[in-house]
Amino acid sequence: MSKVTIWHNPRCSKSRNALALLEEKGVEAEVLKYLETPPSREEIVEMLKMLGISARALMRTKEAIYKELGLKDVSDEDALIDAMVENPKLIERPIVIKDGKAAIGRPIENIVDLLQ
């Protein structure tokens, strides 16, 4: 079976639902609690490639830190990635990775599609 990884925040209901979905489908996933062990810059860049999205699309734009850092006015991809490296709370969750592809679990159907 393919290796499956989830970038998980146990305090987030969507993240808990995604983990429950994986368990329900019998998928053994490596659980990365990304707030405790933040991803490196390289890991975030790789995630963006797997997702096929921009850095801003991976960000939680409603987080207070997003507003505090004035990220709405930042257009430089590298600066947005650096902000996520320094503040992993900005990273959207959950993210499930399988076979070099990834999906953000909002909505959870994205994960169902990835697993098929």
C-alpha cells in the first residue's frame, strides 16, 4: 500500500475528521503534527508543487497572525513561504499526501478523491 501522510492539527475539527476518515478507510497514515514539528521551507515548497497552488492559497488568511504581519499586501511568493516557515499556524489544514500528490481536506471530499 502507498505511504500516506497527514499534516495534522489535533485541535482542528476538520483535521480530526480527516484523520478519522483515513482510519475509517483502513489507511495507516504517518501523522505529522506540523505545529509541534514545523515543516521546513523546502517541505512547504514541495507541498505547493504537489498541490499545484500558490503560497497564498495554502495560507489561513483569517488567522490573526496573517493580519498582524500585513500579509494581505505581500505579493512575493518567497516572503509568503517564509511567513509560513516562521508561523506554521498560517498553513491550511489538514493536508494529506499520497503518491507524490496532496490534497487540502477542505472540503473532506478532496481527501476521498486523493485516496481513490
